[in-house]
Amino acid sequence: MNDDTMDDAAGRDAGQDTGHQIRSLTMLPARREDVELHTADGLTLVGELALPADRDPVATLLTFHPLPTHGGYMDSHVYRKAAWRLPALADLAVLRFNTRGTSSPRGTSDGAFDGGEAERYDVAAAIELAEFRELPRPWLVGWSFGTELVLKHGTDPAVEGAILLSPPLHRATDADLDAWAAFGRPLVVLVPEHDDYLQPEEARRRFARVPQAEVIGVDGAKHLWVGEPAVRRVLDEIVGHVLPGHASLPTHYDGEVRTAEPVPR
């Protein structure tokens, strides 16, 4: 799920055209550290925590990647760009990690893919890491398979809310949706117009059983959110819901930047 060559110069907002243009491989300043998550069933999962460079975060994103059997991992492009941008642009902490049995350049997490069942321990380990590190206001962010993990296993009292990107609703059941309804925390659902699995009209019908769910159809988008305009829309929606009233993210950055190497699939 690489998007490294899909840069787009569109979106130059008035007043945002000074400094470095934020492109697909632009890495903004942050404190980045390799972390390990430890599950209740004895596994070690590998990941990275990105924090604002010179201040404490105001909220936290705990991210859950797409299906590892189909190329999903902690470096899936939306999450990579969230970690490269949001600590600097929105003072957010961003945790990315490989669920059990998943590999990336960071390393391979212990265990084996379990179709979303034993991954309940992976979700709990991410929430526990946020608690141990005293990271503020944790929000769960799931993409595709990651949305199933959030819906099935994310109703933890420590969680402030959740954001779903391209939910297929293959593994998550109506019972899981009912549990989220009873949980009562915000649930934001971003559904691409041309999604391969669940499109906006059907998503609104399925999520109607969760009164607090906000389903947002995104015109022109596809399941993988390919292209810089799609990524910017996702990141703007995340920031706008986690930090209500926050301005739209800029397309340029005044300060030191790095250009990252493309991440291999």
C-alpha cells in the first residue's frame, strides 16, 4: 500500500504557499523511537512512537493497519504520513506497530495472524502502552482490517473515541456494532465513494445501529486512499475530530524537513 510516487501539487491554499511543500516523502520534525508492545498472551510486537519534537502531545493516535495477508503493515502509507506529519502539524502522538506475525523494515512481530481474534491482545497492548507512557486522550484509528480490530476489541474505558478508514465490515458483526453503541464513545467512519467492499449508502445503513456514529462519504476516493489529496482529506478529518476547531492542515511547512526513503512493500 505504497503511495510514495503519487504526489500531487493541488491544494495550494492561500497563505500556505511559503516554506517547504509537504510531499509524499516529506518527514517533518518529531521525536521518533522504536517501541515494543507486550501482549497478555506473551508476544512482543514491534512498532514506532512519534511525538512532537519539543513539547508534549495533546492527544494520541493508536493505529491499526490493513490486512497483513494482503500487504498491510505499520508502514501502510496513510499511517506513515500521519506519523511523519501530525506530531509537527497538530501536536499529536502517533503509534504505529505490526500486529502479530506481521513484518516491516522495523522488524517482525511475534506470533501468527489469527484473522482478528487473538489480535484482541494486540489492541489491548497498544492501549496499555499509551497508559504506561501517560499519552493523553488516546483515539483508535483503524484502516480496513484495522477497523475490524477496533470494532471487535476497542471498547476500552481508556479510549476517547475511534476513527475508521474504509471499514469492510467482514469480521465485525452487528453485535460488535451494538457493543460500540452501548460504549457511547465517538465513532467516525470515513467511507470512500468507490470502496471495493462497503460504500457510503450501505455504510450509513449498517452503522445506523450506532447512534453516535458519524458516517462521512468521501467523493472520488477508493479503499486504499491513494494520492496526496486523499491522504490530506483523511488526515484533516482525523485532526478535525480529535482536535475540534483545529485549522486545516497546511500544505507547506516553514522549518527543517527531511525526505524519507521509499518504504519497500
